[in-house]
Amino acid sequence: MLLNKGVYGGQRFLDSLTVEKFTSKQPNTGRALGFDMVPSKYAALSASASTYGHTGFTGTCAWNDPENNIVIVFLSNRVYPEAANQKINTLKIRQKICQAVYDGLGI
């Protein structure tokens, strides 16, 4: 829906200007409203400059790349076997998985 500027299944749910505001970098920050923006240590290095996404406490992430029409959703459980587990961060698993999608698509 966000890649389609607020439209899903032929029905408008959000005004296109609202989607643009929430998915664009805001002044004096590298973030959008509620979203991380590229560059990010969690996004693919090949992601376009307009890519936005969100990460979760358990290591999940979702990234939308409007320029390449790509949506990446990675579900994980970083807190297993314990909440102190940081391997997903230290090994850059999210970034590597996202980059593998771009590599697989030849982008």
C-alpha cells in the first residue's frame, strides 16, 4: 500500500501526500516519521536513497524501496535463547539478507 501511494486492491486508504510525508526524510534528521531511512546499518548497501523501513526489538525488519519496487520483510527471534543475544547485530544478518535480495535481482 505504501509503495502504491496509499492505494491497495484498487481502494485508497491513505492520501498520497500523507504517504509522502511519512516516508520522506524529515528536516534535521536522517529519519522519516516512524521509519528509518537509508543509509542504515540494517538496510542493503544497494538500497536506493528513498528506501525506508522499520526494525523491531526481536530483530525483525521491513524495508520498502520505491525506486526498485522492492519490499523485504525479515522475521526473526533475536531474543532466543536469551534477550542479551546480539549476534543478529554483530554479524549484520539483516543487512546481509537484504543485500542478498538485491544481489539475487541483479540490482
